[in-house]
Amino acid sequence: MRRRRDLVMNAALKKTKTTNVLNVNHPDKVSALDAEKYAAMKRAFLRVLPKTGPGLTAEQIRKRVLDYLPSDVFPGGARASWWTKTVQLDLEARGTVVREKCTPLRWRKR
């Protein structure tokens, strides 16, 4: 009986906190994702993004955020590209960042 209780307690400890993430392309969809990774990427994303135009391209953002990501959350930049896009779509849906109407696409803070 004790072993089962220990397994249940360990599973509860391993659960990660989540945060709700929006997507500008799918306004009715809300996803629950790892809160720690989201917060770390959001900090890095907003740190590199300029407030005035011209904004940064997706490639420029992906490269620049790597310098500001904690290595314990994103070891070796693992999955940083996916998280960069996820945060960009969420912040765009929330109105925190603006997609400029140009080619290639660029983003800046609102």
C-alpha cells in the first residue's frame, strides 16, 4: 500500500504548472502549456523585440532569443524555435506585439 501512495505522490510532484496560450490564427483555441518554458521564452522574446519599426524577422528573433534563455529550461536551445513561434502567436493574439505589413514579415512591440 505504501508503494502505491509513494508513486501517486511522486506523480503529483512531477506535474508542471501550465499557462493558457492563445493563437492569433485560431482565436477560439486555448492551449495549456508549460508555464516555466513559456515565461522564460516570453522574457527573452520581449527583450529582443524593438518597440519601433522596423521590427525583427522570425529568423532574427529565433537567433537573438537564444542569448537570453536559461540553460536549465532550454538546454542547448532545445525546442527554442517551436517556443519562439508559440510565444509570438500568443503575444500577437493578446495585442502585445504587432505584425508589420511587409515582406519578409517583421514583428515589434505594440
